[in-house]
Amino acid sequence: MRRASVLPIIFTVLLSGCYRGSRPPRIGTAAPEFTVQDADRKVTLSDFHGKVVLLNFWASWCAPCVEEMPSLVQLQQRFQDKGITVLGISVDVDGDAYHKFLKDYKIDFPTVRDPDQKTSNLYGTFKWPETYVIDRNGIVRRKFIGAVEWSQPEIVDFLSKL
């Protein structure tokens, strides 16, 4: 009996600690501005103002990221003329693995490597992949944790209305 009364307390303590120090900005608030520069390019979020941005944090060693990437590439190709862009930020430390991944998966959207994870930390990202949908005015509208099939009708409809 004593064990049963302790379980709810333990459960409450565990849940209260889930978001400590890692809560992302709230939906409906301005997306944190950032600039990331690697050996290949420099990316600043404000450069995409006026577009819907799918800010995707990923890594070449992340199985769900590998699963999701073809869908993101297809989304970029389908919607790039409609003002929607995918912006990838890799947390890869290994530059060779990063470049091989870009080539193998034919990544054609802007992508930059941030091995120090400064940008993902700014957003409170702790799992990969994580994707933030940022509207044309720079407001975070949605967050996805884990691999997403970006061609789902609900998602396409949501993005089309932004």
C-alpha cells in the first residue's frame, strides 16, 4: 500500500522536471533570431522574412532524421515557388559525414552545420529531428518532434494557409 501512495508523487516530480531548462519559445511568439556560419555558408533567419520557414534540426547519424529527409526534400521542391522553404541545421560534428549525407540524400534546401548546437539550444531542441514552422512574419506557429511525413494532407493544408 505504501508503494502505491509513493508512485503518484514520483510521477509528479518526474513530469515537473521534463521542461526544466529546455522549454522552447511558445507557439505564437517571435522565432529567436540566429546566424550560423560553417565552412560552406552563412544563414540568418531574418533573411527568410516573408517566407514560411520549416526550421529543421537534424543529424546524419539520427535514424528518424534519415527517415524524414526524403519527405522534406519533396516538400521543398513542391512548395518553394509558394514562399515556403525548408531550412536545415545539422548538429553534426563530423563535417565529412554531414557532406556525404547532403550528397546521398540530394538535399537542395539551405542547410548549415552547427556542431556546437548553439541554435538548437536557443530553440530548446533536445531531440532530433525537431522542426519549427515559422510564418511569414517570423512567428512560431507549430513544432514537430520526431520524423514527420510532410506530404500528409493535414500538414500540406496547414502550410498552404500560412
